[in-house]
Amino acid sequence: MCSINEIPYSTSLKEIRYSIYDNSNEFEMAEKTVAARALNIYFVPEAIAPNGQSVCGWASFPAEYYKTGKNWIVIRNDCAANGNTTLIHEVGHFFNLYHTHQGKNPNLGITERELANGANCGSTAGDGLCDTPAEPYMGGRGLLPIVNNDCDILCEYRDAKDNVYSMGYNVGDSVRYNYMSYAPTECRSRFTDEQIERMKKSYLVDRNYLSNLCPGVVSNLCDPFRDEKVLLKLYRTLGGPIPGNWSGVTFNSDGCVTSIDLKNAGLTGEIPIEIDDLNYLTTLNLSNNNICGTLPKSIGNITQLQILNLANNQISGEILLKLKG
Ligand SMILES: [Zn+2]
């Protein structure tokens, strides 16, 4: 992390009257306060889930960010107090970790519950990882494993083959449950190596806009996966159809974008700030469209850029160009 940018409650959240926070005003609030290249955390007095229940908070997976631009975590104040591990849990989701009891969620590519002995662990069962404990599905929010004051499980939970889940640990173990479990918050205290690896990868790839903040973290190497994500975002925010063959876009032999020529393409919307992730871009021609908003300053960071044509749009703002040559 490079910095913390605090927006005081008194001048933002309170001012725009978000004493009760739910999905319906989430985007409205974010529009006014969200920082583009940050892990935004909203601490709120109350958090209401779509089903009407008060919950501790929520985060969205990276896929959601590429779909809707959602790049924040919501956390209820009392769930961020000393000893409560909910924020850690939500940060896990933010960096693409699933629940350890995950299963049967085709949206995540997960279609099976993990068996107690972990025999079916892997990409399609449980949380998709093998070094996390197999954990029982509790049937929904609020149905936590029943434990005593020492966090020992008091009941037996069984899988589809009638084997007992150990939650990865035996009674009396000093190491407690996984942060991504639904075990009581004070009983959760660890991530596994595979989870940490998965978060690191997500930080550098899915959430590369974070590491780009820190000089030296992201190399100038060509990353076709990252470029494709930027293109998808570009097409989404510009409101244009995504051409199957990326017509108008030219790639180098490594698969990175070198030229975008979308003049007269009927584009509307705004240019996304992530445009400067296209670090091999030499030509950007978006002239004769109906693009509006402010020109992202980040365009000035594209050191390879030689031709920039944005004529005949409704774009405001200026950039400090460090054009080559
Ligand atoms: Zn969760």
C-alpha cells in the first residue's frame, strides 16, 4: 500500500446522508467519493444487504470490477472493531478469495461442495484451492459452526458421504479457522499459502491499478491479459459494441495493444483512467465521436504514445504529454 486517503465522515458520508447504507445507494455514494486507483473502504453505521438483513459488510470480486467498476468494500463500523476479522475476510474477497465452504456457485466456476477429506479439491469444488480445509456449507448467513469459548467445534458437520468435517483442525489446535470461513469472527486467524498466492496474483493482475501506484512494482513488460482487460473496460465505458476481432485495434507480436483507431465509431461515454495501462500504445485515434467527460491525466503516462487524436468530441481537460521523439 502506498497511501491512505481518508474522506472524513463529516464532509462526505454524512453530508450526503448515508447513515443507512444499502445496495440501492451504493453506486450513488461511490460516484461522489470513490478513488479510481485505490482499495476504497466505506465504514458505515449500518449495512443492509439486498435481502433486507443487516450484515457486517461486503466486497466484490475482481470480475465485478471489470463489469461495473465496483472497487470498494463496505464495512459496518462495529464489525471493524478490535478483534473482528470481517474486514480481513472482505479484503480476501476483494483479491479473489472464495469462502472455504464455497460450492455450487456456477458464477464462480465452482459446481461442487468440497468433501470432508478434500478428495475433490481443486478448481471446481470448495474454494478452488487444495491447502484450505474442507468446510461444511452452513446453509446461509448467520449459520455459523457452533463453537465453545476456545473456538472448539461442538457439533459434528458431515459431508454428502457422511464423513465429518474437521474444519482442518483438531479440537485443541492452537491454530484456528480460516479467515474465509464463516467460523465466528474471533476464531478466524489464518490464510493458507495458496490463498496468499492467489491474492498476490489478483493484486498484480486483476487489480493492477493498485500496484501501478507504487513505482517499481509493475514492470514495463508486455502483459496481453492486462491489455485485454483494459480494452474490455474501454469498450464498456465508451458504450461501443465489442468487435469480435478487435477491428481498429492493432497488437504487437506479444499480444499487447499498439494502436487503437476508432474514429467515426459512434462512441459515447468517457475514456477510462486505466487507459495508461496500455504501455505499448503508440497511436490513439478516437476522433469524430461523441465522447464526453474529462480527459484522464493518465494518458500523459503512456511513454510510447506518439499520435493522439481526440478531435471532434466533447472532452474537457488537459494533459501533460510526455510524447516520445
Ligand atoms: Zn464472505
